[in-house]
Amino acid sequence: MKAIGLTLSALLLLATPTLAAEYQGKTLDGRKLAARVYSYNTGGVYDAQVEFKGDLATVYFANGGQLLIRLNQRTITDPSNILGYGRIGQLPLSRSFGVGLRSDNGITGGLTIGAGRFEDLWRINLITGIDK
């Protein structure tokens, strides 16, 4: 009986819909949008495409690199100022902790904004395609 209860509970959790990233009541999930991405760590602005899925944004850089960013909010109010935290080579589990191929010294401290590290902060500026 316990196994059946656990199985049903797991199925319910898996069937729960993921909340989508949205702008003006419309979902942005699954669409690649042209963007400029600003790194607070390097001060660089990079041309990219961004694909949203829930509170995550996958950034596809023009040079072929990728970055996964955890968004501060799923509801986007300003498409030119979308903030989130991420680090190259890391899967962000929260604003200050991630797992991946490179070490994440986010748990050792550093300058923070809210609960995230300043050097892991990114700003996404969507430049086309959001109103479609």
C-alpha cells in the first residue's frame, strides 16, 4: 500500500504544470528571442538568443557558448531589464549555489545582491520578437 501511495504522489508531482515565463500575460517559453546579455562580472555586452522555460533562461551566445540563468521573476515587466543569476559551466540550483563542471565558490561568500552573488548577475535585454 505504501508503494502505491508513493507512486501516486510521485505521479501527481510530475504532472503538476511548470509555470511559464510570461510577458503581458503571454508565455515566452520555448521561443528563441534575439537579445543582448550584460554580464555584471565582466561588464561585457554579448549578442545572443534566449530561450525561456519556467524560471530558467538558456542563453545561446553568438560564438556558440551557452549559459543557463535562473530568473529573479517568471513574470517579465520590462523586456529590456530581465535579471537572473548564472555562471558558465554551472546549473543554477538557486541564486547562490549551482552544480557543474567548474567549482562554485558561491557558498564561500562574496559581494551579494539579494541572495545572489554580484559576479553571477546577468541582465537580459530582449531586442526583437517578444510581442508576437
